[in-house]
Amino acid sequence: MLTLNTGQSPMSVRHQIEILYSNYLDKNISSEIRLLKEVEETTPHRIGEYRFNDVIDGFTSYILRDESSLDRRDLLESIKSLEKLALENQDKDLFQKLLKNKEKYTTFNPQLTTIRNNYELTDFYGEDIIILVLCNSSLQKIDNFQIDNYITSLYSYGYYFCEPTENLKEIDTISDSENPSGKKLIIQKNSPCLQKEDYLYRLFKDLLKNEEHHLVRFYLLYQVIELMIQIVFERRIVEEISKFNISEDKDVRKLKNKIEDISKEDRRVSILINNDVKINNPNLLISCNELIKLFNDDDSNEKDDISKKQDLGGVLYDVRCLIVHQFRKLPEKTLEEKLREINKEFENIVIKIILDYK
């Protein structure tokens, strides 16, 4: 800071800065920067050329934290501010830093990407992507239309529900579409008794979409069976009690035996698949029996008393029990190969149950 003799009027901050940095006019700060004197009456025409007075004005504004000019009443406070800044930055040449930063800003020449007028779907999605487009005017003709009720059916055709933030190119179709010919799609709602089950929407919107581990996929799919056999149990109990109430022969023991039979989990799985939905899938039956045989043929001393079955519901339940209780017995690679085969058919069965269960 410049010290004045007693009685002298204090100089403005700008004047002090101009005196302090006047030697910059003759100093080679940078090969890219040239300061022009006022007496030269030269107008800057190139990047890196600045009027010295303009730079002083800019630096003064920076020091004072104010872009407006100061009047005499603000001078004293301005000097105090300058003194404080000087004490805080004794080893830094802020003026030179300002000049070099200004050079960077003025030489910045960004290359703007040309904006295209037309885009294709493949700019955002995979090459083989198929987009489902719904028409509001047509949908309004359908009572209580909710797209969520059709997610399961759309999934069976290879459609996936995708969030805007997802990288859609990373989503691969898990199974082949049931409509390879490209003809009109016939989609179904979920069964009326399942339309309020949140898990089913999560399963086909999120959980299965990117899950590649076949053990996890089997577990996720089997949760639908767990859900359904609880519904089967509740319905069958109500039916048996209703029959008992209207029957002339009030055989309590017979009712008790029927309830005990329905309470067995494997029995309910068989009722669901074999009776209620009437599913026949030879490929799944074969794959399940092959996996059961692998468990029985392992090197352990324990042998599971499970013979080859023709009951699809029962054999599916047996596979579930082996995976849950004896997973440790089978090498992971062998189990993964068999589960891949099972899951391919099991997924189709789960979809059929969700759509066709009455």
C-alpha cells in the first residue's frame, strides 16, 4: 500500500493500483499478452492485446468486489479493503494472475457439435430394438386400461419396460419371442385375482430384465409359485368347508384329512399346475428329472429317494427343494447348465399361470 504524507488527500484504489503496476507496461509478462498505453492511441485488434487502463479497471473491480465505480465517500473503506487483501496475499501477484486468466478466457474457442435435424431410433437403442407405440385415442376405448396389467404378456413377446435413464443397448432378450413372424400381437391382461400383486410387476419390469445368474432367476420365478399356492390353499379350504356345510354327512375326519392334504406344499403345486392351469410341458419335465438324477448320482453317501416322475407340478417342487436344501452337493457349473434349460421353460409356465389362472 502507498503511504501518504500527513495532510495529503488519499489516492483512489484505482490510482494506487495503476502506480503499483505501471512497470508492467515495459515488462514482458507473456509472449501472448501485450498491454497498450493510453498515449499510443492504439485499438486492440488481436487476442492478447489489452488497454492498460481497461485492465486496471478490471483489476480494481476484482479487488473491491464491485463492478461499479467508487465515489470519494467509499475511498477510505476501499483502502482498508485493499490493505486487508494485501496482508492475506503478500506472496501472490494477483494482477499478473488476472492477466493470464484473461488470456485463457479470451483464447477459448470451443468446437460446437453440429446439431442434427433428424435422428433414428438406433442412435439411442440397439440395432434390433422394437418400440411399442400406444395410441391414447384407441386406449380410451378400453375400460380401466392400465399398461402394467399387460407387462407380463408383452414380456412374453420380448418387450421390456425400460426407464429413460437405462442404457437400453445393454438389455438382451432373455428368451426368443413367441411372435417371430411379426404378425399382430394378441396380448392378455394378468389374471384378475393377480392384478394387485406388486411383485409381478416388479418381476417383469425390473428383476428379470438384467438378471443373468440362473440360480437367482429360478428363485425369482419360483416366488410366483409361492404366491399362487397360497391362493390355491385359501380357495381350496373355502371350497371344502362349503362342501362340508351343505353335506348331509358331516364327516369331520374326512374334512380334516382333506385340509391336511391341501396343506402339503407339493400337493398345492401339483393342483396349481396340473389341475387349475392345466400345463403340459414335456421339455420342462425332462429337464427337471435330469437335474434330480444328477443330485442322486453325486459322490456323497446320501441318496435322495426321488424317482423319475410324470407329475410336472411335483417334479418342479422337488427341484426347488433340492436347490434350497442340497445346493452344496452339485458343482456350480453343472447346476448352472441344467438351470438354464429349466428356466427357459419355467419362465413360460410362470407367464401362463399369471395370464390364465381363473
